[in-house]
Amino acid sequence: MTENPARTITLVLADDHPVVRDGLRGMFTAEPGFEVLGEAADGVDALAVVERLDPDVVLMDLRMPGGGGVAAIAELTRRGARSQVLVLTTYDTDSDSDTLPAIEAGATGYLLKDAPREELFAAVRAAADGRSVLSPAVASRLMTRVRTPAAPADTPLSAREREVLVLVARGTTNREIAAELFISEATVKTHLTHIFAKLGTKDRAAAVAVGYDRGILG
């Protein structure tokens, strides 16, 4: 797709660190062709800001207190938001557990915060055009994960994931789990994605069976 040099790409910055947001705002404000419309400090705030400002691209961190990026991406996808989401994170070592959920949730691309300026600008332009972008480091890890069978026994469930699995074993729906744990349905789906990956299963019934087999469910 041919880029339009006269086009101004609008952005929203979602990151819980004010210093990071300030740095990104300064970087994009100084570069012709970009306009930062607003900022958000967590996933919940990001949803409201994106709905109000309708940017071309959202630069989204994944690990934010008060509402993570993956859940926010999933909710934006569910709402049919026009904005493209480009994940920008420092968590290269955690990309095995973060990358697939973020992409499955609807992210257009995934970059690390140590990416060079020009690479970041090019990635935002590509995202605005609807093209997928993956940093080389993340792409390498993603390919390794796809090609290498998981070792579920070596990856314990988190406390929250165990809570979700217990409720799933009781036949509780995603909506009921969300109400019980005071989280969004999108967050429940994210937890289920992680549970399935860690247990080496593809659905709720299989996850419950493995949970009982391993003593996670008593």
C-alpha cells in the first residue's frame, strides 16, 4: 500500500508511566505527519479515551495496573473500534505469554520500547495502514513458540488463573466469572487463553480434566 506523505496520523498513548508517555509525545510531536490526541494510564482509561478521540493508532503497553493492555485490545476489537493497536512494551522476555494473546485479541503489531525512533515511526505508519508489524526479537520468539511444543507442567497457574479454573469447573459462564471476580469478560477470556496455553489444552472441558489430573482442582 502506498503511503500518503501529506496524511497526518493521529495517536493515543496508553502507558502507566508518565515519563514514557511524555517521551513518546515529545518524539511524535517533533516528527511531521503525527498528532498525539490524548493519553491513558491504564486499559480502562484507554477504552474511554479511544472511544472519545477515535485515533488512527493506539500505542498500548501491556502491563498496566487497573486494566491491562490485552483486555483493552480485546474490548476495542469487540466494539469494532476503527483504531489500530500497536503494542509497545519492554517485556521481550515475557513475549511467550504476552504476544499471542495480544495478537489474538486484535493487536496489529508488537514492538519493544528500545526500538529505534525510525523503526517506531515506520511501525506506526504501517499500523495506520492496517499492516502487521512485529519487532525482530518478538517475531523470533513467536516462531520459536509456534514450532516448539509447550511444556505445561513447568508453567504453574497464577492465583487468579486458578480461581478462574475453579469457577470454570463449576460450570460458571464467562459473564458469571467476571461478576464473581469483579473483572471484565475480556479479562476472563485472557485468563482462559493463558490457562489453556499453560495446561496444553484447547477448550474449557479439557482444561478442567487436566486441572483435576494435576491436582490443581483438588
